[in-house]
Amino acid sequence: MSPSEEPTKPETYILEMHKSGKGLAVWDPRPHCPHNANADEEGVVPGDVGTFSAHEGFSKLFNIFADAQAIRTSTRSQHAYISPKPDTIYKKEALPLGYTFARGASANINFTLDGKALASGAFQCFSSTGAILALTSSADQHELKDRMELRAFIINNARLLYQYANSIQRLDKDESLYFITGCVKSDSWALAAFNEPVDHPKDVLTLVQIGGNSDASAPKYDWTSRGTAEAWTGSNLTKGKDKYTGKNQCLFLRGYKMAFSPEFCSRMNRHFPGPGDLDGGHGPPDSDFSKGGGDGYDGDHNRKDPASGEPRGSSGFHLPNGSTSSPGNTCSDALDLVVRAFPMCPKLRAPLLHPCDGINEQLLDKTGADCALSHDDDWRFAFENAEDYSSFNPIESNLISVQNGWSLFRNTAFAHAENHLSIRAGVAFLIPSGGSAQDPVPARIPSFISVTQPTYRRGNIGHLHDDILRLICNFLSPEALLNASTVHRVFYEHWTRRRYGSVDFTRSDKESMRLWDHVQENHADMVKCVTILPWVVKPHTYQGRTENTLNSVTMLFNPDYTKSQARKGLEKSLKKDVNRVHTLIAALASVKEYHIEWDESPKYHNELFLAFLQPALQSWHATLTHLSIHVPLDLLKTIVSVRLPQLTHINICLSSGHLSQTQINIHLEGFLVFLHNLKDTLTSIAIQTSRSSENLELSRFFEHLGDFPHLRALSLTIPFDGAQLSLNPQMFSRFVLEHRATLESLSLKTTRCAVHSKRVAPECINWVQTILSSIRTSPSRGLPELQHVTVALRPLKAPLQIVSNFLAYHSPSLKSITLMDRALHLTDVCAVLPALSNSGLAQFVSIPLKSLEMRIDALSPHFLSLMARRLPGLQTLKLELKDRTQMAGYAHNTVNFPFHRLGLRQFVQDLDALGFDGANWDLRRLVISPGVGRFWIAALEGILVPRIPGLEFIEELAT
């Protein structure tokens, strides 16, 4: 921004909000999509592409995922277009109710008595320039799981995306495209900006609630005192209505900003295509996309005037009197008409308003590339809480590379802080101190369609041994590993193994077929894990006018003609998919893990399941070590003859549907033969049943299940009512005791109640207690090698004595305990865990427990103190918290901000009163559910991390 130009208040707001570190702030958070009225209901979402301005915010043009088909059909080169995956992460309450960010002002926030809404806020200005954001509802964060895939997509389709956006709305010559990778959205907000000195009493901005406080609609707010500031509020108009689809008021944006050189824009605009004529930058030799030098072109891609031979387009335009003009110049024709191009906004304002514009300007200037790409993460962390970011120089900490004719930053941990830019053979890059200008540079990013191994940048890591680099790979995130993949061969190989080590095949469409072909041709030997969900095959349904006419005539003689044709079409499509499956299986020769899943839909194709079963298992018999199968029970007979000499782990889900018990027994006998053939290698067996199995009963199955000499882990998961083990639960106990010499892990888990064809005996619900009791009281006396136990505490109100006795008896060897389903009070915890009990057998027992996972009513100081005293060797503690009301008693604070960085004064006082001493507690990992608010975990970190030496932070339990 030039010194003589003062920023407007919206611009002031955006500039000040840079220091929040949340991304690019939006002055107008309301949805704005002039080309799609339905976008007003959804707001900004990852994948949106549009433009950004200070006053209007983000204006959406299209969405890369939702409009993929429209983009694909707009290009002639459809086979080269591969859309990225729309995988996103949604983080609830990323910013809590009452969150404020004030620059140049102090904040005083008051809540309603129930703490569910903002009552008022007062902001006293102490600077002449500042901005305020107050959240009158919580804000959620929505972002792409893997934005690097989107970057590779943008690189490979830059020209196509520019042309498609230009076909929707003509872009100005200096206008950039904004690709959204993440956003922060709320239901309501209040914001203000000021850039003039103010005196008391006008230096206080007051925000008050004016109505609408109900669960159905968002409360309404207004600024009653604004001083010289520009302040306003807004809310989601669909809140409380049937068409409400979630929060849609966008507060912060994060994404890629793509800028274009004037020469690139000139070439594109001279060849502005009509609908269906976009070609993604691969035009015919005589188009404006050729490299010039021939008839009709100069060497700079400018079209020559046929008469004069002068280039036209970017240099100016011809007037009737023969003079020329260019934008920004005054021109006159025979009528002395003056024409001047008036800039829409000052040229120097945009780069500072959005730092990505400044970064892209440097990239274009230093590389001479057609396009430049940068992300908000390139600047937002450097700007966070910075008083002055005018000296920020991204060139010092990033590697510049040119890919597909356009430049972008390549963040690298191996580049020194002091670098200088070198350009060789059209490729711009930074040379670190100690490097050489002869060093090769990264020329491409390995992506889905980029399979050629890149050249690598030597220098700082060239002297490190490959084994050291492989160890470094284990500590890099997928994004960091992708960034480093062009730095060294080891990083590239590790990234490709991680990217293609596990593949999923869940549908049969064009994109999936391209993935199959790509994996078969380039990465078949890297695939170690395959997950398959058989799909429903849909026949080709399109019919032309002529075919429709012929069908109508034929149906006069054969009413079932269309049905027979549809059946033939389905058989043809199914045959094609089966052949593709066979080809894919044959190409993958190194698979170690195989998962077949089924959603229990009655609409499935036996042919697909059969193709995924025996042929796959026979093809991978020499390498397969882990197998997970969930298929209709009657299909298990097809794998009876398969031999898997390397298989160590098997997970089987039995789904019998409406089959009778006789039919079930017949099919299970075949599956028993398959299992017995694995007895020499199996170390882990996991058996679970589906709720849809009406007549399934497993007592006979376990009675005939033989001996597995190397079995170390056994898991059983059935509906909690126990009907599927109702005849004789002792058969399972007998099988467990037969393997007591080797069994190290035992898991008894439950699912929801199943549907049964006949009445279930009430005592069946105690199947967990029956099994545990029979194991402990058996003549062989328990499981001497047992180290890991997972137990469902069912029924929920059953006495805990049997479980406690079982754990106490095996406590000398137990290393991990997981207690599921039932929420335990503190007294229950003391009763069920032997090391915490003061009576009976447990008082003589010292339990070497390292990991404990359970569900408790509340996290109290008494619970923590008890754990630290009785389980000093515990290293991992996972807790699901149920009773948030009890914790709220600690959370509430005398200040009017109940959940913001809770002092938890009472919690701390109770810990001190109990003599809590974490110095001798070996706890290293604490995982808990969020509790009463988003700041609950952060507040506990401030209390517990200083008191427990091995604890660095507290993790949030994934739900």
C-alpha cells in the first residue's frame, strides 16, 4: 500500500486480523455466490474456487469437487483430467462461543446466566487503529485432509481451471483465483474496525444482545456504541428453519492463491473458448497455446497483425486514426474521444491486503513463469501476534521451483535461512549456502498421475547415509514427506510406499478404473494392503432416440423386451467388472493384508464376492499375513480349499441373515476346515457377528474348533444379550483354556441387541461373567501368560465382583486393561481394579499395568490422585467422560467467562488438598473426551503437565 493511501475500514480489519494466525479474515462473512443461489445455504466449503475482495469477501465461481463433471466435459482432453479426492475434516467448535480477537482495544465479555449465549461486550480502544472480532456463536473448522493432492491437481490443470473460471466470469487482468482448502464458519458474529484517533467517551464500543435467544434461532446482536468505528453484526438466516444445513458465516479462509502473468492472461484472452472448447492448455499446433515462432506469432506468444506484422493483444489496440492505446493511457481518435482505463483498485494495495498476492508477485517477478502459486500457510504463522510484519520475506525460508511453466514455494527443512535465487534452463530455484549452482533442482511433484521419478536436490543432506534418512521418514507427516519427496531419492521412495502401500477399491467408475490402471502399471509391487467393498453394478442406461423408437416397436410384440435387455446389460457390466478384478488381483503380487467389507445390503452380486474371495486368496497365498472377511455366510464355503501358509491374523464377521440353524451349521463346518488348515501359523483370531443374524448360535462352532499351537490373541464380539452363545458359553471358555499356555490377549466385546426368531433366556445376558468366572475357577487356574484384557461390563447394572476377581487373579502379568460400555463411578473403579481396592485378594497384589482405558462418569481430583498413588507405573490412560454436569461444577468460575481458559480453581485446590504428587507417576499419554467445553483439555494441560514429568500434552479422545 502506498504511503499516501489510507486503508479503508474493511481493509484495516483484514490487515489487523492477519495477526490472529487463523488465516485470511473476511469483512463480510455472509455467503456470496452470484452464480449459484443455493450456495447461500451452505456458505464456503473446501474446494470452492473464486475471487476475494476486501468489501465483498469471497465470491465463489465453482467447486472443484461438486463441479468436477462440468469441468471434465468442458475439455476435449477428458482422459487426462483426474479430479482430487474430496476428503475433508470437520472440527466442531474450533473457536468457542465468546472467542474474541481485539487489536488496538481491550475486551470485556459477559455471558447469560446459563452460559449458553453472549449477553454483552465492551471494547475500549487504546490505539488509533485496530479491529475486533467477537463470536456470538461457536465456530467450526472445515478443511481438506490432504491439500497437497489439491496442489498437484492445480499444477496439472492450471490452464483449464483458468479458462473454466473465465468462462463463468471474465477475470480482470490483475485478478487471481482463490482455491479454498479450509475455512472457519459460525452462525453469528460481530466485528468492527477503526483507523481514526478517538477520545473518551467515544473510545468504547458496546455490543448487546437484542433478542432471538432460543435453541431454534441464533441470538441477534447490535453495536449500540460505535464511536468512529465501522461495526456491524450478522447471522445465519437459515438457522431454525427446515433448510438449515449448518454454519455458513465464513470468518477466516485458508487456501491456495493462483496469480497469472500479463503475458499468460493475454494469450488466454485471445483464445477465449466457448463452452465445450476448453482443453486444459493442450491446444492444437496452430492455436495460441503453441510456443510461437511460426507464421502469425512472435517469440513471446503474441499474435501478429496480418498486415503490419506487429504483435497485438497485450501491447495495445489500434484506433481508426492509426494510433494505438493500452490500458491506463489516454488515446484520441478522429472525434477527439478520450479513452482511459480506470483501475478498479490501487495496484499496490492488494499485495499487502492478502500476503499471498505479494508472494505471488515476487514469484512471477523472479522466475518469469506464467503462473504463481502460494498458500496462506506460507505467511499466517509468521504474522501471528507480530507487531510488525512488513519485513517478512518468504524468499528466505522457501525453495522456489517452477513446475509446468509456473512457480510455487516448496517449503523445505533442509534449506538454510540465507538463500539466493538462480534460474537455469527455465527452472528457478534457491541455492543454500554451501551449495552449488550445478545442483539439480526438483522439477515436479510426484502425484497420482506423475509417476516418473524426479531429479533430486543435493547439498545439505547429500552426505547423510540412506539409513539415517529412512529413520527421518518415520517422523515426517504425509504432507511433510510429500514436500521432501523431491529432495532425495529415499524420501520419494518412502512417500510412494506410504501413498500406494494401502489402496481401497469400493466402486467401479471411470475415476476408479483410472486408479486401477495406474496402480497396475506403476505401483503394483508397492501395494501391501487392499481393502475392497463390493459394489452394486449398474448397467448402461443411456438410450438414443432411435433406440427408444425401436424398443417401443419391439415391446408391441414382446412386453418383456426391455427387461431382458436390461438384464443382458447388467450381465455385461458385471462381467467387465469381474474381469477387471481378476486382472487387478493378478497384478498385485506383494499383498500382505486383505480386507473384504460388506454393508449387509441385500442387493449384492455373488459374482463380485466370488471374484474377491478364492481367486484373490489363491493369488496372494504366499504373502498374505492378515485377513479380514465380512461376506454372506453361505459364501465362506468357497474358500475351504484355500491354503495360506503365511497367515497369522484372521478377523471374521459372521452374517447369517435369515438362514436356519441347520444351514448355518453346514456353512460353519466348511469354514472350520479352512481355519484348521491355518493352525500352524495363526497367532490371532477375532470373531464377531452381525445383528442381522437371526438364528446364529456359536456354541457348536467353538465346541468343534480345534487346537492352534501358536495362538496369542483371541477376540469375540457378539450382541450384548448373549443369544448367539446361549446354548453353552462354556464351550468358548473351554477353547480359551486349551490355549492358556500361549494366550496373551483376550477380548470380550458387545454390540447392540440382535433380532431373534425365538425368545432368548434371561440368563444369557450374563455371558461375559459366565466366561470370566469359568476361566478363573477352572482346575487349570486361569491364563498365566495373559497380558491384555478387553471386557464389556455387561449387563450395565451387574455386580462387578466377577470382573474384579478375574483381573486380580491375572494382575501379576497384565499390562493393559480396557473396560467398555459401562460408565464407572469412583467407587466402581476402586471395586473393579485390583490395585485400587483395599479389601480381599487385591490388597496383596501389585499390578504392573502400563495402559488403562475405561469410561467414567467424571474426571475428578480424587480419581487422578488415586491413579497416581496406586498405579505409579501407568503410562497410558484413556478416559471417556460421561457426566459433564459434575465437571461443570469445577468449570464454572466467578468471572463472567465460564469456559474460556478455565482457572479451574476448585479443581486445583482439591488436588492440593488430596496431596496429589505426579512426580513419581510414569504417565506419558493422557487421552480424554472434551468435557464441558473446548477449553477443558487446554485448562487441564495447564494443571497436569507441570505436575507430571512425562506428560507433554493431553490428547482429545476421537469419537
